[in-house]
Amino acid sequence: MHLTPIMPLVLASFAVGAPMASAEVLNTHRIPAVLAVEAASESIGVCAKQGYLETAVVVDADGATIVALRGDGAGIHTLDSAHDKAYTSVSFKSDTIALDERGRGEIAPLSKLPHVLFFGGGVVIKLGDETVGAIGASGAPGAKLDDTCARAGLEKIRDRLE
């Protein structure tokens, strides 16, 4: 049999492709929409009781929005900031209040990326060590208050995350 110059490449592709063909499907977890709505609603409700006009956004592990809920009277800008807090939290697998300090130093250049916001109010949602989403809250007068509202939403659903 005569091997053409391309044959070694074809044979190599089979050798490289074989392990890929036997790769397993990745197991991931998703937050059901009903829990996302409940978490967002709780965040807004907790803040409303304190007189804050809040918006809450819940994203999945990829940063895609599951629910965005703008509370009565919340400013239009809170939709973007709540989303960006949730997106940042899930992207960095950390609460944004913890990232705030680092965002002024070593990771400051990353704040120029679209939708990255190093400001408290984004809370990561984990199932064990796996990041499954995040909740972002915006509208209260301060990052710590937004963080408290987002955490209230997470606490509302935490025991039902499986």
C-alpha cells in the first residue's frame, strides 16, 4: 500500500479523535426557574420592608439571566447593575462584596470587561463546591445593604437546592 503525504495526518486524527469520542457528558446543575423567581422576590421583599426600592436578577452558571425582577419604584439603572453583580459573582465564583477590595488592586483591569461590576450585591449560589448561579441585587443605598438583600433571596431557597 502506498501512503500519500496526507495519510499520516488522517491516521493521526483518528488517534487524537478516539479519546474524544469516548468522553463523557458533563454533569451540571441548574437552578429551576420557580426557585429563581422565589429568590428574586424574597430579595426585593426584604429590601422593600426596609424602605429600599430594589431589583434582583438571578443568573445560571453561565451568566445567562433566569429571572430579572424590578421592584416597585426601583430605578431603571438597577436592572443593569443587579445583572452585572450577578454576572460578576458567577464569573468569578465569589460574592462581589469580597471582590470589591480585590477590584481596586490586582484584578482592577478586569473591571473594564463588559458586565463586570466589583460592588457588593452579587452573591454566588453553590451546590457543594459547584457554582450553579448567582443573585444580584441593586437599589438599596449601599453595597452592604444590596448584599444583605441578595443573601435573603439565597437563604429563602438554599435548603431546596439539590
